[in-house]
Amino acid sequence: MKCDVDDESDGCSDASETPESECNGSYFSSYENLDVHRLMLKDRPRTESYRQAIFENAKLFRDKLVMDVGCGTGILSLFAAEVGAAKVYAIEASRTALIARNVVRQNNLQHIIEVFSCPVEDFMLPNSQKVDVIISEWMGFYLLHESMLDSVILARNKFLKETGTIFPCTASIYACPSSLSDFYDEEVNFWDSVYGYDFSSVKMEVLQNKRQSPQIITVNSTDLVSNPCLIKQFDLMKVTLESLKEFECRFFVASLKDSICRGIILWFDCEFFSSTACEGNIVLSTSPQSQQTHWKQTAILLPTEISLENGDVIGFSVRMCQSLSNYRHYNIQVELLSDDEEHPVPCDCGLVKCKLIKAFVNEQEHLVDDYEVIEI
């Protein structure tokens, strides 16, 4: 069973009709709607994570050069200036840059923050300078929608010092099978009976449409069928444009309860380096178990439902591929793996064979850690 969906939610037409510059124009103009910025600023987990990361790492910003890629209305630049940045280059490709300049001026920070109205791809730093820190809120639905990470990578390669830092520092995509009970009750099962009439034919049409594209929804954590699986992790200091074009993950998980699997849920976490936090890095999570964000979760509906009993093992392949017709979109392919498929090593599915292999791998890793190299 295979499910292919194309992310076409930002309205760009096929590249044969619309050149890349026009798609970028459509993308940038969408951020001229201040309701979008209001939504992001009101997203407390998002904005507070950045604020905490910047303030807890004030020494990395104090008297340093900072670049804010895609600054929007300028909130991250304001945070950086408040903790003592010597200079903040705020780059914004949309006309929101004009609003950001006014915000900077109203807060009397124009001597620190300079807003540039251009894509970062067209930006040039004076005297071939390098910056100490890059900050950017580049994440889209399921992390990669809109492909703004491409611009952050370009900025890193072109403008960041070798000793520099990027906020956030890592980003991870997770997947988990789900019953999607709440979604089905609200969006699909409604059509079973409308004022006492049978609308089941409409229900099938609605369901078919929902299966054609990713659904951006809020998923109840009780609708998750198993523990999540890490699909892909990106180190922002090392990730390349090539690695974003296409990747695949095969995984097996065990059902934690009797349930029905109707789809795969995707979400992401981002980590911010913290020099002061005792419990590790600061994490912005968009998982169903965390406080809701404007990114919500992304659901990929399966062509058919799968009945599961507690302890049943189910396997999937998730493949994400940057669209050839519009690089800001991704094609997402989910495939159900057969029972006789080889499991990855190590595997957390809970089968006896996988438990034994994992125990052996862990033992070998401990032996390597305990081994002392003696120089002769």
C-alpha cells in the first residue's frame, strides 16, 4: 500500500508556466499579510523559545555581528539588540521590511538594527564581513514546507564565521502512525448522516480529496498509535542543499493499544544551543504532546484503514522529495512495508529478534567506549 501526496498549498503554478522568480514573488508577498505575523507572534512556544535561547546565550550576542534571515516584523532582531548585539543585519524579502524599519525606529534601535529589503541571496555585507550569529525562524509545516532552510544554508555558507553559531542549531522530523479519530469524527464521519439523510457518497468524495494532500491539523496525543520515530535530523552547521532534495526513512513500530491506523503524523522539533541551561538545549517542539503551535501537525492519510491489536508491529517507508516544478513544495510518499521486510538496525519495534540485535549493538558500543588506546 502506497500513498503519494503533493504539497501545493502556497498556490504557485507549474514551473513550465511560472518561473522560479514568480513563485518566490508569490511566496514573499504572502508574508505581507500582517495577520500572518500576528499568528506567529502570538505563538508563545515559538516566540518564547527564541527569546529564551537568545537571552540565555547573551554572551554569544554581546558586541557581536548578527544576521536575522527573514526578519518579518523584526522580533528576533529586537531580542538580539536587547541582549547587546553590536549590529544586527535584518534581511526581509517582502515589503514587510518597511514595517520592520518603522518598528526598529519606534524602539530607538536603528543604531543597532539595519533592515534590508531584499532576499538574502542578493544581499552583500560591506567589506566582506562575516557575522558571529545567524538567527532565523525558517521552519514551515512538517519543517521543510516553503524551503526557507535553503536560504539559511546559503547565508551560513556566505556570511557566517567558522566559529559562528546558528539559532536553532538542529532540527528533527518525527513520524508516528495515528488513528486520527478526532479528525475523522469532525471532517469525515459528519457526512454519514446529514439531517437524517444518507450522505455517504459525499463522505467518500471528501475522504478521497483529503488523501490527495497533507492535512495541517491538531492531533490529539491519544490518537497516536505507537511511539514516534525519528525520520531525519539536520545539523544546521553542516546540512547541505543536496541533502534536502530527497531522503527516505524505513521504520517499524509496535502498537501501544488496540487501534485503527488511518494515517501517518509528521511533526518537528528544533533545538537551540544553551550555554546556561542545566538540562540541555532549549527545545521548540511541535509534537502532539507539546503545547500547540501555529504549525500544528501534518497528517498523511492512508488509502485504507489498518486494524491493530496491542503489540502488533507495523512498518512504513516515508520518502520526502523536493518538487522539481516548485522547489518550495515537497512530494511526500508513505508506503506500508510488508511483514517480511528487513528491519533497520537498530530497531525499536519490540520484536524479540530486534531486541537481541539492539542489545548486541549497545554492548559493542560500550566495549568501544571502554577500550583504551595505548600509544607505543
